[in-house]
Amino acid sequence: MVFNEDKNSIRKKILSIRETYRVSNEEIERIKEKFLSLVDKYKSNVILLYYPYRNEVDTKPIIRELLKRKKTVLLPKVEKNRILPIFISDISDLKEGFAGIKEPEGKVYPKEKIDIVVVPAVAYDRKGYRLGYGKGFYDRFLKDFQNLKGKLCFKTKVRRNRFETQLIGLAYDFQVLDKLPHEKHDIPVDIIITPKEVIKTERGNC
Ligand code: ADP
Ligand code: MG
């Protein structure tokens, strides 16, 4: 569908659709259920989510449910243009931080212990490549979770990435495109969850 448009014009187009998109409770519920079943399947305990911003898929119901299930929930805090994963014990205990997004104030959690990173995006493609807000924050944060190269990944089927962390995107269906332009620094996610689909990307299949 989209091939030659540059990142900026795709970003603008998808954001304008998302700004006025009337989300149904059912869509949020479907994403939540699919996400929670992956948490069960992978027996994940430590999960970094994002706090919703500008009509992003609402993660608050997921955060509340994970806290209820006694999972370790982390939210990002931006400091000096870097994302820090911070432990939270209560969703109401947050303060406005970078770009007015709510952030926790607690302790930084060790990156290597994170089981799932929920990666926000404006759009994803079916290979898991993502388009963010254009600042590359998550690309820099995700560098440590990059896949091990080809052979090892396919032959051993043991270590998918350095920390065994699943990278998961949550999106409405209109945010998933066939193809997005990407550069060397762009890091794809393993799985994209939409109300209609659970898309395992090539990276996720290795
Ligand atoms: P986004 O992913 O937020 O849509 P881009 O992928 O276009 O945005 O990245 C935005 C900027 O961040 C680029 O100018 C890019 O050079 C920088 N950047 C992204 N990842 C890295 C990285 N791993 N190291 C250094 N700079 C990076
Ligand atoms: Mg990027």
C-alpha cells in the first residue's frame, strides 16, 4: 500500500486518522485480552508498558489488570532524551513529564530483567518496523534488545535476543501498513496486536 512516501508524510496521515478515530470499548477489550494471553503463554513477569498519549491504544486497563495479577509493571520516564524503565505500584501515582505524558518517579529497573517491552508507535508494518513520533527515543532504548544475527537465531532457537525480551506493539488496524520505510537504526517488534489480529513478524518467528 505505502511504498515511496517518506516517514513524515505517513506519520502525518496516520496521526490525523488516529486523532479523530472513535475507539470502541470492544476494540480496547480485544487488544487487552490478546495481550494478556501472551503474558500467560510466555509466563512473563516484568512488563514495560507506555502511558497513553494522543489517542494511542489505551494501556490503562492492561496496566490495572497486570498490577492486580501482581506482575512487575514498569513505565517509561524520559530523562535527557533517554527512556528509563521505572517500577510502578499504583497507576494513580504519576506526574506529568516529557511532552506532558504521565511518568513515574520511582527506581530505574534493570533493563535485562524485562520480559516484555510494549513499544508505542504511530504505525507498524508487517515486518514489525515502526514509525514513532520522529525522535528515535525507542530505537535508542531498544538497541540492547536487537536480535542475534541470522544463523544463531535460526539454528539454536534458544536466544532470540540478548535478554530474551519480547517486543510487542499495540495498534488499531489502520495503523498496520504493508510496508514502511526503515533505516539501519530502526528496530522491529516481534508481535503486533490489533483488535483483529496477532501478527507475528519475521523477527518474532525466529
Ligand atoms: P522514530 O522512530 O521516532 O519515528 P526515526 O527512526 O526517524 O524516528 O529516528 C529519529 C532520529 O533519531 C533519527 O535522526 C536518528 O538518527 C536518531 N536515532 C534513532 N535511533 C538511533 C540510534 N540507535 N542511535 C543514534 N541515533 C538514533
Ligand atoms: Mg525509528
